[in-house]
Amino acid sequence: MARKQLSAADIAAQAQLQEEVEIQKAFETGITTLRDLISPSSIEIHSDYFRLGTKYGRTIYVYGYPRMLVTGWLSSVINIDEVIDVSMYIYPVDTGVVMKNLTKKVTQLEASMNINSEKGKVRDPELEAAITDAEDLRDQLQVGAEKFFRYGLYVTIYADSLDELQFVQHKIENIFGQQMVFSKVASSQQEQGMNSTMPQCSDQLQIRRNMNTGAISTSFPFTSADLTQEKGILYGVNMHNNGLVIFDRFTLENANMVVFAKSGAGKSFTVKLEALRSMMVGTEILIIDPENEYQKLCDAVGGAYVRLSLNSDVRINPFDLPKVVDSEDANDALRANLVTLHGLFRLMLGNGAGLSPAEEADLDQALIDTYARAGITNDPLTHAATPPTIMNLFDTLLHMGGSGPSLAQRLRKYTTGSFAGIFSQQSNIDINNQMAVFNIRDLEDELRPVAMYIVLSHIWNIVRAQQKRRLLLVDEAWQLMKYEDSANFLFSLAKRARKYYLGLTTITQDVEDFMSSKMGRAIVANSSMQLLLKQSASAVDVLSDVFKLTAEERKRLSNFPVGQGLFFAGQNHVHIQIVASDTEEDLITTNPVETAKK
């Protein structure tokens, strides 16, 4: 049987058809591959920038360094709040080759110095420094203390527009320039620059500088602001490097913290989250709650919830003395409480104008006499006696000379008047719980500052009686800062808290009022931790002056989304995102939208 012979043209046509089928099959198969899903829609390469899809990029390289580099000189670039890729290429060089080149270089430099000397020229400090450096490096290489490398550093920046790209480039060049590090755009080599900074270890720019071990070690890249400790609680996520901010505030010089934020920015959410997590590591929590925001959390953990109002049965006697064990504190207990009571009664009786010197003297004598009538003197053995009350002080003032009767009349509303009962009888609360919340929401506005002062004094007595790891949260602290005496008392707590293993957290949304007070600024200065969440435009100027914020931080401070802010701890600060689990959020949220869903 005869077979039909295929011509060369037929064979070529069949081969082409087969190839087209395979290409079509490969194309259809590749449509759903991961590479196709993550690849940009297009790449455009220009002389001084490139474009990946809708993003613009530009690669710059470092070509010049100063004589000396300080450790961490690259950290300011690593921590910049921009989208950048940084690549380093380090090539070891054979020590024998370097030694031979250094010997030749030293000989050339010395010859140049001798020629200058013979010609009578003045000495060249730069030439002398170069000889000294070369000799020192040669000695270090000789004994194996140093190695020699070729080092390349490239930075690729990204932005949404060419103008923004230029702005970011200017920021990075300024950071480099301040440290005498010089950089350039990789002109006509943007494709090579882009490839050099991608995670494929391909140095296509090959722009390198000689460096020894010590110089290269200063450019160690993992120096981003980090607040992670082995022990502590989780505060949130570090937005600089996506690390966790795990911190123990009691490791600082003091455990005090201030929280500033506008209403709705998440300040109460943050401090409640900290309180909940601190309880897990054995910390006791004491809270002054002016807006009834902590009851749900308190009930969930089985805490003690103390509701202060004129209609409640709760009584707190400001004349209570702390049951201190420390002999030094015991000897000073009465005197310290007299000073506290002076501030309290100036707040209660002063009507904003304070007391005259004569009234101050009469009040002081009346307080001493009132304690004495109850059998309490400076002798610590008498401090176990039943303390007097405001009723006893009223009686003392009423029957003494001078301004006593006048002061008694002004005190009457707290004894038999409209504010009687709550602070004029013996205390009937005994807090023995890991969390205690004092709610003062239902008190009249005029009585609130007085109540906050008395509650703070009561808590201070508890703290001094037995030293434990405790946190004291004072919400809406601006109400105390409005009055000089209560502001002084809060500052005194901030200053002395460390001695009694106490961390004071001061929370406020009225930043201007708080910071306009001399005591307010002093409290901030005595707080090793600060958290700045979203602020009003007027508050940003005040805070930027106090905390020395950069222009970028100032801009972000008024635009932070809820739950983000600047977290300061000692000398470090990071951009933080507060995060909570679903269970934690259910317990602590006060967002009316979230609450309504449940």
C-alpha cells in the first residue's frame, strides 16, 4: 500500500499548529497561577523612576560616607513612616590582598607628606588622618581583629504620585545628609535598582564602598524602635515594624502613665484593656470612674463596685488614718493626713477664692484639736482609735474663736445641709478585691471634685497600708486640675507612687486645660509612659511643644484612626495600634453602636 508523503511545508504547518495549541494551553493554565495574581498590571521604566501598576518607585544608592559612623545611623531611615525597600550587599575581601593594597597606600601617602614638607607647605590634617586610619586598619587586620568588605547600600522608595515620590526622596536625602552620608538617584539604571532591592539577592547596580567590620556593624538594619520585653503585657502592634509592643511599666524609673485623647478616640478602651491584662499578672486595679464606663468590666472580673451618691449607703470618712506598718510612715501619718485635709477643706470652703491666712491658721488648729478630742496625737499608738468626722470638726469650729464660727457655717452643707451624709460619717467600706471601681457619676457637679479628692485620699491610705503591685486609674483628671489643691494632691501622688509600688494612670480629653496647669505639666514630667491618641487640632500644638514631636508626627496626631496613637515609654516611642480579642472587646467597649448590636 502506497503511503502519502508529507511535504516540508505540511510538516512545518503541523508543527506550528502544535506549538500554538501548547501556547494556548499554557496561557489558559497560567491564568490562575499565584504569579499572575500578585504581579503588577504593568511595568514602566524611565530614566529616574519606574512605575509598577499604579505605584511610582525610585531607587537611590549611597556613594559617600563620613570618616566615622555612629551605631544605628541607619535606624532613622529604617523607621521612617514611608514605604521603602532597603538592600545591603556585603562582599568579603581577602585579607592578604587588602594588606598589600594598604601597604602601597600608606607608602603613597607618606611620600606625599614628605614632598609637601620639603616644599615648605603647611601640614595637611586630612593627609595625616588618612595615614593614621590606614595604619590602624593595617594593624587590626594583621592581628585578625578586623575583616575587610565591599559594601553596597540601596534604597527604593514608593509613592502614589511623582510629587509624593520627590517629597519622600527629599526626606530620605535629608536624613542621610545630616549624617554626612551622600546618595544619588540611579539614573538610567532604575530597572537594575529595582531588581537590586527586591528579595532575590541580585546586585545589579554594583556600587560598593570599602568598609571594615566596625564600620559595617554600625549599619545593622534591625534597629527599629522596639518596645518588646520578655515580661509585661501586650499593649498593641508596633506600626513601624509590625512587632508586638509587650511592656512592663514597672521596669521604668516610675510606673506612671498619662493618656491624652479627644472623645471617642479610644482612651477608655485602651486603659481598660491594660487593666484587664494587668490583672492576669497579679496587679491590683483601683479606678476612679466619673462616667460609669467601668462597671461592665468590674462585674465581669468579680471586682468591687462602689457607687458614690447622696442616696447611696456608701460612706467615706476623710479623717481616716492609714494603717501603716513602716515605722517612719507611722510617725508621719497624722501630719501627712493633716496636710491632705487642709487641701480638701480649702476645696470645700474656698468657693474658688481660697482661705485667708487667718482662716488657714484657725482651720489648722481646729483639725489638730478635733483629732486630739478623739484621742489621736502624733504618737502612732493612738492611731488605732476611732477617727473623728466632719461633724466633729464642725463642732470644734463652731465653739472656737476667730474665724471658726464663719468656717463652720460654710461647712454646714456637708454636715446637716444638702451634701450631708456621704463624707460626714464613719467609713463603711473595706475594699479587699483585685479590682475596685469608685463610681462618682451620680454626684452633683459641685461635689465631684471634692469626691475625687476624698476617694484619692482613701485609696492613698490603702496603698500606704500594704505595698502591692497596683495601678490607679484616674479618668477625666481635668476635673481635678481645675483646682490648685486637688492638682497639687494628684501631683503628690504621681511623685510618691513609685515608693509604694503604685502606677498612676491619668486620663483626660481636655488637653489644653490639663497642660495649662503647672501641676499638669509636672505630672506629665513625672510619668515615664505617655499615650497620645487622636487629638483635636488645638491640642496638637500644645502636645507637640511638650513632647517635641516631629512635623510628621504632628500631622498624624490629628488624623489617627480610632485605636492608633503614639506610645512613649522612657526614651523610646512608637506608632501603636491598640488591639483586643473579641472577648476582651465585648467586656470593655463603650461604643454605643457596638453595644446596641448585643
